[in-house]
Amino acid sequence: MRLGILHHPKIEASQPLAREIADWLTARGHEVWVGSSWDADAIQRQLERLDILVTLGGDGTLLRAGRATASDHVPILGVNMGRLGFVAEVQPAEWEEAMTRVLAGDYWVEKRLMLQVEVWRGAELIADGLEALNEVVVSRGALARVVRITAEVNGGRITTYVADGVIVSTPTGSTAYALAAGGPILPPELRNILLLPIAPHLSLARPLVLDRGAIVTLTVQTDHVAILTVDGQFLIDLDDGDRVIATASPHLAEFIRLQPRSYFYRTLMERLRLTI
């Protein structure tokens, strides 16, 4: 088996742990590649040769890895070295037991919806090929002024939001920015899309859960710069009249799970420091 291990360049402890895991795997006859989670080009060159990818970092590392591996169907085992770790499966002290089970095939693969995004300026396509595992956000820029964003679903107008912005979220993203904005929590294997405004002013404030095949179009109305962010990691300036179209990606992010299939709610409560 050939495995990849990604360490986080800003988490010092992740690099020696990556070497420790790599030595352990090599001693058992497996081929191992070790790289930085920020080196997108190197990851892409390795993907078609990998059976499993192990990530050492936080949720941001898993978002990058999920986007990178989805089209190649490489499952990811997340070792949490960040803060919350909503998506990660194991803690650093558990890695040896986890890897023993993975190598024995004692796991299941959870597949999560991703979004794909296009940006149109009139008849010109100014950005495409963007994918999100968490969310797509159209929001105001540096100025503390609301934007008007007309939302359409499947070609039919829903409303015009007057707000700081609008979030189009996957179920994975429902525990991220969308949760902070007052949205519902969706189980991770749903294929529905969540639409909700950020700090709406005298406009629709309720979040909407859309069907799995929904096409969401957000048209910006502003006399200043608005912005598009994708998973909080890509940023595009938007002008008045620009359209952002978000749909379900044909690719699904794949995560290795060692816990029972009912794990999500227990883990959620632990992460939120609540009790059932």
C-alpha cells in the first residue's frame, strides 16, 4: 500500500509526527510519501499513486486535502492537531492504533458533498473550477456597509438580501461559518445545500435548506466592492451585477472513519462542549 502524509508547516509538532508515522509504515513494508499540506503542486503529482492520505493539522488542512483528493477518490484519515477538529477522526496519541485498523481494512468511508462555483461578469466567465467543502460566501468588502444580493434557486427568484453577506453551505460547512450565522446543523452525508444571510437587515432572516440538485445564483448589487470567498481560502473581488453560481460538485470528499456511523452527534456535542 502507498500512503501519503501531510504535515502542517505552521504546526511544529506535525513534522516529527509525520516522520514517526512514516518510519512505522515503512518498517511494515508500505511505501510512504511525506509532504507539506500547503504544497498543492506536490500533492497533485502524488495523488494518482496514493491509496490513502493522512493529514496532520486542523480543519483547514482537511479542507485543502478534501478538495485536492476528491476527483481521485483518495480517502483521508485526519489526525487532529488543530483546535476544534470537527472533521478529523483521531487525536495524535491515537495514531498507531488508528493506522493498525486502517491497514487491516477495519474502517468505513464517509463521502461528503462539495460545491463548485462559477463567477460571471455580464457574458464573461471570470472564474470557474473553484470547489468548496465548507461554504461559498458573498459578502461586503472592507467597508462596513451592507450589500444587496438577489438569490435565485433553479432560476426562480427567492429574495433580495440586504445583509453583510450570504452563505451557501454544504452539510460539512453547517458546523462552520453557517453555524455562527445561526444556521441549522446538517448531518455530514446529506446532499442538501444550505442558504442563509449574514446579519440581514429588514430582509429574509431564516436559513433555507435546499434540495440536493439546487442551482444557487447570487447577483450582487453594490456601489462598492463586494467579495467572494471559497472555504475562507480563496478571495475574488466582485463588482455590481456580478453573478456567483454555486452547484453540487460531481466530486465527493472521502474521509476514513473508525467510529460507528452514529459518531457525528456525539462528536458534535464534544466539540461544542455540550452534553446530550
